[in-house]
Amino acid sequence: MKCKEICERIEASYPVAYACEWDNPGLLVGSDEKEVSRIYLALDATESVIEAAVAAKADLLITHHPMIFSPIRKVNTGDFIGRRIIRMIKADLSYYAMHTNYDVCGMAELAAGYLNLTGRRVLEPVVCELNRASGESQGFGRIGTLPRKMTVRECCAYVKEAFGLPNVKVFGDLDREVACAAVAPGSGKSMLKAALNERVEVLITGDIDHHEGIDAVSQGMAVIDAGHYGIEHIFIADMERFLSEEIPAVEIVKAPVCQPFEVV
């Protein structure tokens, strides 16, 4: 199957129109005419991931986070992005990223499913020509009700089990009981205001810093920081499922799920 046909299948379910203006999804390296028989899935196009994709004899690397965000003025081996681009071109490895369009059309609902939230609704709606015409509600994050009322401490354990995490960071009273939850995979800094406006009792997200965390608590909301990778790694298994259903003739290889840091 040609690379462009795979891209079309992906974008039919995760339209690029839903991506943020600052984002850079799509085919970033390689030819859309390339024949693809094996895909390598990962969250980030690090040098080790690229080498693993090459070793696996993959034709196409698909990640959640784009390796290229800002315009590139030069491509050479003296630059860490340039080195990766050159390596992929030399290995004839095409590269595709699906970022905020997947966040809007897949990641948030998927994460809410991992947490078994009921009565789900969008936390921060996104309006574009696609849903303006259809009236369909899409956006970042989901709000819902936990399976049962639980303490923040119990909710931390619940989140760790749901996403397979060794630890989480938490802001708030561990003994407070919560039921209304919101989940915002990735960086949830921009979701804090929306969650507070919706009277969310606990926000499950990532990349929350000191001031944001204590300010949220002061306004009545606990925050469980599961890490950026901690929730978003579910992209890999979900895309394996999606691609296996959409293009069963193409082999899918997954990068191992592993936090990109260690707590010592």
C-alpha cells in the first residue's frame, strides 16, 4: 500500500482540520508514493526510536508528537533534528505524525474510557468547518463521573492502575472524596481554567508545575499529574488497533512502552 493511501485512511478518522494552528501533523519526511509493508509506532521520533524502526525494516514511522514543529533553516548533522532527518532519508524511512488532531478525535475519549468515566462531555471544544457543518462536538479533554466516589488517594491508585504507572504527582487533600473528574492527556496547563469553570473535583493530566498545582487546589480542585508520557502512551496500542483494522495487509511494530525518564 502506498504511503499516501495510509495517510488518507488516518486523516479520514483524525482530520488534520482539527489540529491546532501551531501544530505540524502529516507526512514530515519521505515520499507519499512509497510502498509500505511495515509500520513502526512510537510516541516520539527520538534517535533510538528511529534506529529501532530501521532495525525493524519499517517503511513508515508514525508518532504522536511531530519531530518538526518550527521552520527548519538548515538540515545537517550538527543539528539534532537535522541528524534524524538525514538518517531517515538515508534509510528510506518515511515519517508521519498525528498530534493535536489525534488529541481531539481520539486521545481524550480513549483516556476517559481507560478511567471508565460515565456521562462524558468535551472539556474544551474545538470548532472548525468540519464540526460546524455537522454539529458534532469534538475537543480536548473529557469530563465525566468516576465509577464510584473515592478519595483523592484512591483516585491516584486508580489512575496508576488504569495507565500502568509506577507513580503520579498529586496536588490536593488526599482524603477528600471526589466523583466529578476530567482527564486531559499530555500537557494540561491550558485546561485548568476550563476544568475549574466546570467545577471539576479532580483533574487528571500531565505537566503541571508548582504554581499551577497549588493555585488549582486553592480554587477547590485536586490535580493528579500522571505525566505527559504517562497517559499519552496509550496512543501506541490504540493506533496498532486502528491500523490493523484499516490496513490488515501492513505489519505493525510497536515501540516498547517506557517512561523517557527515571525517578531516583
